[in-house]
Amino acid sequence: MQTPVQDSLLIAGKSYRSRLLVGTGKYKDMAETRAAIEASGAEIVTVAIRRTNIGQNPGEPNLLDVIPPDRYTLLPNTAGCYTAEDAVRTCRLARELLDGHKLVKLEVLGDAKTLYPDVPATLKAAEILVKDGFDVMVYTSDDPIICKRLEEIGCVAVMPLAAPIGSGLGIQNRYNILTIVENARVPIIVDAGVGTASDAAIAMELGCHGVLMNTAIAEAKNPVLMASAMKKGVEAGREAFLAGRMPRRRFASASSPLDGVIA
Amino acid sequence: MQTPVQDSLLIAGKSYRSRLLVGTGKYKDMAETRAAIEASGAEIVTVAIRRTNIGQNPGEPNLLDVIPPDRYTLLPNTAGCYTAEDAVRTCRLARELLDGHKLVKLEVLGDAKTLYPDVPATLKAAEILVKDGFDVMVYTSDDPIICKRLEEIGCVAVMPLAAPIGSGLGIQNRYNILTIVENARVPIIVDAGVGTASDAAIAMELGCHGVLMNTAIAEAKNPVLMASAMKKGVEAGREAFLAGRMPRRRFASASSPLDGVIA
Amino acid sequence: MQTPVQDSLLIAGKSYRSRLLVGTGKYKDMAETRAAIEASGAEIVTVAIRRTNIGQNPGEPNLLDVIPPDRYTLLPNTAGCYTAEDAVRTCRLARELLDGHKLVKLEVLGDAKTLYPDVPATLKAAEILVKDGFDVMVYTSDDPIICKRLEEIGCVAVMPLAAPIGSGLGIQNRYNILTIVENARVPIIVDAGVGTASDAAIAMELGCHGVLMNTAIAEAKNPVLMASAMKKGVEAGREAFLAGRMPRRRFASASSPLDGVIA
Amino acid sequence: MQTPVQDSLLIAGKSYRSRLLVGTGKYKDMAETRAAIEASGAEIVTVAIRRTNIGQNPGEPNLLDVIPPDRYTLLPNTAGCYTAEDAVRTCRLARELLDGHKLVKLEVLGDAKTLYPDVPATLKAAEILVKDGFDVMVYTSDDPIICKRLEEIGCVAVMPLAAPIGSGLGIQNRYNILTIVENARVPIIVDAGVGTASDAAIAMELGCHGVLMNTAIAEAKNPVLMASAMKKGVEAGREAFLAGRMPRRRFASASSPLDGVIA
């Protein structure tokens, strides 16, 4: 009656036990980065190629010392790219630096304030990268039509935002996320906007296959403890989803279905 | 940097590692009851004295075989009582049946539809029971003034509802729960209305010291898996509370505090 | 097909066209008070007897010059009273000052921070005042059991809070307000916590019979324009309630009932 | 201190007193259509060219008899179009039927279930139509980047959805709508998803310049009364926005700013 052993997240043919994906930015130092990532239980760690040394600068501290590629699946991302061309170029650089590594997280930003995606440029870059043999996980808005289109292009995972990157506001449009999940045949991973453990649990309860976050852990007062909270939050939400929650109703006693009576 | 070992819940002088309290109603059979309670990790189990055989009916199945008192703290409750007198009498019966057991959960209901508490009768019963030497955990509405009054009377824990008993609606008034927690010097345990794991996490993130539930586990499609989800949800929320979440803000990039801009 | 002409609010045998009740505190000056109240269309105006001169101090500006009793129904209130005795005394003072005026708004506060009601003291004062011949409108928490009890005591209107006095947070617990309305045989008037016009509309859409507010108008940047907004918000909500809203559903196209799918 | 007389909505160089735009679908009959539109006070009425006879079928009832073009601004829309080409063709047909009428509402749908827009096709059609001399009001998702792009293309108004067409769910992502409004130099008109009067008020309180709806009026039990409610809801929200609402805070008494404490 427990979670089946085989409840794993499958991305690009590889199976993961953890459904929490984490970033590496905003930590105090490498030691804290390492400890938080370890506490999170994450197996996939995303790295901003334009901001992080993974070998480009030989004399400097290398993140790969903290996140050894034999232990973690590295997910190079294109944070900071504002055009399809830049994003494609960045992915190719990552592939070179990482000896042919195909898995990337594509993000093409629309502006520097909201950090919302530029959806048309994202579609364009996704097409190029998929044709070029990349396994593309893709950050996008929570628009169900666009998410389906990205799946059809051949992305291996679609990653709608919950709220603006770095906002910590939690899922703003649950109906959109739910619709995206219902339509999907590839993993849907909520990316951006999660602020605390219950936000992660809610994403999973909606049926999402995973959650990616960075700020919510790195900017907590105690990042390592928050990483542990997030690990449990994701697992709690996944198990609640699989367990099948009780129906909402106004009262226990009567036949009192909600029928959207309030919201 | 992990949760301190000593993060325990202290009720009536006894220390508990688990902050999830569970009931025993609505399960399919005794085996499911036992498995779900075990998966929940609960150490305190509440029992409706008027509906459950804990020895009153010698020839019938006895719940204490499933919840052995040497392993669990039994919490006899007065579910089904609509007057202070009835509730007091029921507590005394429980004390007799359980050889002087002092810990009880008081609930005096206001009506059979909402199962909301009758607050004046609850206050009255609490006074009598405290004077009579009981350790009273008390179900009440989410009114901060009443919660404080119940603490002043001498209750060992105050248990405001999140939403109607058996509704699964989650916390309806977060500000009230937050105010109750801020005012309290005894444990605040959200009782009633939790529907899924994220609801439990939210309660803990608001600073509650525990969560009590029954229907949300027993009426899940897979109660045992939901019990595990709830265990993790409570732990996730507790750790997130202790870790200190990042601030909510509209965007990462700018100085963009919320100031209650939306809600 | 329009609002029936006879859609009036009946309180203590008197009929009102306006369902917006307003206070008189926090305005810049008497001229602004007068202009805002006029723009609100209110016919019932509540006055804090302990803070306002309605004749107690003969040499000072008298609010009754701004709110002439031949045009408005004055509603003396017991703001600032923390005991049943004080509240009763204040009502009697008001009755004397206003030549036998029977209509009062009872509030007995529980503490100075939250300004939440002291429910037991409120019940006690309500009983005394009703027996003493007052027509009692009563401020209380949003507890459905207590609201019903106040009606049974003989109060002519029950006034649950939406959120703390002066908070502007809007209705925190819509299910409670809905339950209170469904149970009631006297007018239910949301009192306290409304912050903007949509909050007032929501209260009315839940079936409330009126809304009382002060801060939301007086502390708007333009109080007179906000008073007009509130008038329209209350009317909009009332008409929407009477018109019978469309059902919520996930999509137009399909049979897609909500069944509490999200919240 | 009242709403300035000149608070008008300016679209494509024409000024409107009403900020409520309505559709013509789903009514019982022409008489109800006429009565509801009249009660709404709308000056702009949108018509689905592919579903409505505005002269294409000479022998049949003509909607223009109910909505005389000398009294209303007709807004032909492309409801039912799933490609840019179809939408462009439909706009051109409307221009012919209406003697060179330039104002259109563009919608290119992404699928028949959600009725969400196809954003890339919408961008493409908007470019063609603007170049072809149309005044384009455009239905889109609530993505701030796309809304800005549509403005830059030259659309005269941008119309983000609040929730799926015909859902009545109200605004799902208030932060997005707020961001869209803050970024905009053309009118932002919430289109789709409004269910009741308070939803309309909320849209206006966020700073939107107008609201367009159809189902919420036509599928109310009493459409004419709901039309009046919506008129007042839009006005209430607009006035509340202009008046400048009080700040949200936890309590009146203390310095208790919210700082996003709950949500």
C-alpha cells in the first residue's frame, strides 16, 4: 500500500528517484551549495552556463567539484539569454564543455524585470535544439497551448512557471497547471515561483512530475534545512497525489458537494 | 544545520517527536486503521469514547488491541457531545476506563450540520475539566480571543479548526491561525478541515505546533499512502517554518516588495 | 426583469433602500464626513458614542449637524467597550442623549490589538439589551453557531466580521459567511474588514443583506469617490446575487463542472 | 471630488463612457439580447462574424436590428478561427459587410476545449491586420511579454483572459494582469473568464481599462439584472481604482503592514 518502488521520474530515458530539481545560484559559498543540494536529495542539478565556471575558466573554482557529474545529472541552462540564437549558442557551449552532454534546460527570457519567457523565441530555439540532437527541458509560461506545442516539437520535459522567477509567490494559476498536466505526455516540472514547502506540495498534488527551484532554498534563512523541507514537501505532494485525496465538501455530515460554490 | 534533535512537541509534560495526531474513525477495518496509523508516524491517537469500544463492551473488538497504550498516547475525545455536561461526563468515563488517564480532547459541538464548536459550552466544560484535574486539549473555532481564553483557563493545547470537520477544505482563515499562534504559550494544533498534504504543510508553516486529522487520511483512496503523505507534509511544513522562508516579492530582479499588493 | 422595487433592507421594522451602512470616524473634517456619507448613499450611519459628540459636550461641534437625524437613521455603537457592563451603559447613555432611540450597534471588544469581539461578553450584553427593549444590531466573529445564538437572543441584525476592523483584508472565510447567511432569519450585515469595492460586492454576492464600513472609505486617498465606489459595489453585488450567477466550470465547451477541483 | 467627467475609455481615437464591453451570444432570443445589452450600458458590442447574421444571409433575422450601428460601436470578432489566415479572412469579410469598418477583435484559438489563444498565430494575424489598416483589439493569454509585443505591433487594445472563455472563474493570476497594466500604453481590457460582478470590479481595481464579457451575463438566471450588476461592478471597480484604496494591514491598531505575510 506504500508508494510503489517504481514511482520514478523518467527524463530522456533516464530514471530518477527524486522529483526535486535544484539550482546552484545565490548560495553563500560552495560549502553551503554542496550541503543544501545534498539535503535536497536532488539528482538533477541545473547550472547557469553563463554565470558558472564548469571549466571555461581553468584557474577558478569549478562547480563540478561540488556537483560531481558521476553523482548528479548536470542540467546546463541558458539563464541570461534573451534571444533564440544566444540560447542555442549557450547550449552548444555546454555540450562542448561537458563532452557531448545532450540534456539542457532552455530558457529564453522576455525581459530582465519579470524574467518571463519570450515564448516565440523559446519555440524557435526549442526547434533548433531538438533538431540538433539535444534533449531539451524547456522553461515557459503556464499557457497550456504553448506547453503542448513544446511537447510536440520534441522537448523531453516542459517546465511551466508557477510565478515569476525568484518571487516565491507559489502557483498563481492552478487551473493552468492542471490543464497542462492533463494534456501532457512528457514530464511537467514546475519551474520558478515556488517559495516554501507547501508550494512544492501543491504542485505535486496537481499532478506535476517534478519541481525545480533555487531561490526558495538558497534565500531561506537556513538553506540546508529548507532543502530538507522541500524534499519532504515534494514527496508529500507526490504521495498525496498518488493516494487520491478526499473530496472537498462544505460539511462532513450532509451530502454537501462544493460545485464551485466559492471559488 | 538540520532540524535540531530537540524539536519536539511538548504536551502536558510529555515530549513527542511526531507533530501529526490522528483519529481512528471511518476506516474500512481494524487492519487498515492499524496500517494507516503506523504509516502516519503519529504518537497521539484520538478516540471517540461514545463511538468506540475501548473496554465498555467486553465481548466486542477493542480498539486498544490496534492502538496499544504502551506504544501510543491515547487521546479520548468527546465527539458527539452537544452540552458541557455530556462532554464532562464523557471525559470522566474515559478516565475510569483508562485507569486515571488525564489527557482528553474536549469538543462540545454546536450543531450536527456544521460540527462547529459551541464556544460558550466549550469554555464552561474546559473550566470544569481543568479544575477536575484533566489535561485538556480543546477543539474550538479559530477566534483568537477564545483561543487565548482557553489557554488562560489552563488547557494544555488549543485546537482551532481549519475548516469544518470532515470538509477537507484546508485552512480558511490564515490570518486567524497566525494570530492565534503568535498569542499562544501552549501548543496550537490545527484540528479539522485539512484535506491533503499541502494543507498540513501550510498549517505548520504558519507556526502551528501540530495538526490533527482523521477524514483526510481515512477517506483517501489509499489511506495508508495518504498517511505517509501527511507525515511528510507535517514535517516539511515544520522544517520550512524553522528554516525561515524567503520573502514573497513580485519579481526577483528589482526591489519589489509586495506590501499586500494583491491579497 | 430589473431589481424589484421592493428589494429593501428591513431592520427593526424600518425599511431602507441602501444596503451600505457607514461610520463617521477618521475623516479629515466634518465637511469631508458629510460629503462622503452623502456619496455613499447610506441611510444608516453609525456613531461611536464614546468618541463622538452628539450632545454630551454642548459647546463643541456636534456630529448631528452633519448627520441630521431626520434624514439618517443614527446607529449609536459601543466601540471602545471591553466589557458587557460598559457596552450596556454606553447604549443606555445613547438612548438618553437621543430621546429614547432604541436602535444600537453592540460591540464588546476582546482586545485592543485585533479588535476582535469578546464573544461571551457580547452574548451577555445582547441578552441584557434585548430585555431592556433595545433593537440590537451586533458585531461578532464569523462563527455560525454564535451568529445563530445572537439571532435567537432577539438581535435585529447580526454583523459578522469579514476581517479585523480597519484591516481592509476583505472576507477571509467565505464559507463561514455563506453558512451564517443560510442559517439566518434576520439581516446579516458584514461589519469590518472590507477594503475596496469588490470586497463589498463579494459580501453581497454571498447573500449578505448589507455591509457596514468606515476605514475603507475614510482612509482612501479620495474618500468621497471611494464612497461612491462602495455604493455601486454593494448594489452590484446585490443585483448579481438576485440575478443568479452562471455556474463556475473549468471550460465553456465541455461538461466541465468544478466539483471543488482546486479550492 | 467625484469621478472626473473626462474619465473615458479611448480606443482607436474614439471615446467611450462605458468600460463594459459585451457580446451577443447565448441569449434566449433577440428581445433578451437587446434588453440585456441596454441594461449593461455597453457602447461597444462584439459580434462573432462566423456565427451571426449581420447581412450575410439577407432573408434571416439581422443582429444589426437589435444593435443599431448608429447607437453602438460594433466590434466584429473572429471567434471560431483556429488559424491566422482564417482570422484575417474573417476580419476582411466583416470590413466588407460593414462598409469599411476598421475596428475588429482578433482571436485565434489554440484548441476547442480550452478556447485558449494560439499565441504565435495571434501575433502573426495581428501583424497582418495592422499592416492592412485594421484597428485591432486582440484576445490573448495573460503573458505580460506577449501583451507588450501585441502593443508594439500596433494593436489598439490588448485583451488578456482572466480565465478560460465561458468558465466564470474570475481572474486567476492577478499579478500577471497587474504587470500587464503597469507595462501598457494602450487600453488593457480583461476578456473572458469573468463570472460575476465582483470579478469585474477586481479587474478594474487592478487598473484595467475595461472588461469584456458575454457568458456571465447571458447565462445568469436573470440576464438583464446581471447586466445591470456588471455595469455597476465595472463602475465600482473603476472608481475604487481612481479613489486609491486603503492599504491592507493585519490590524487597525498597530503598525501592522502585510509584507506578503500570507499570500
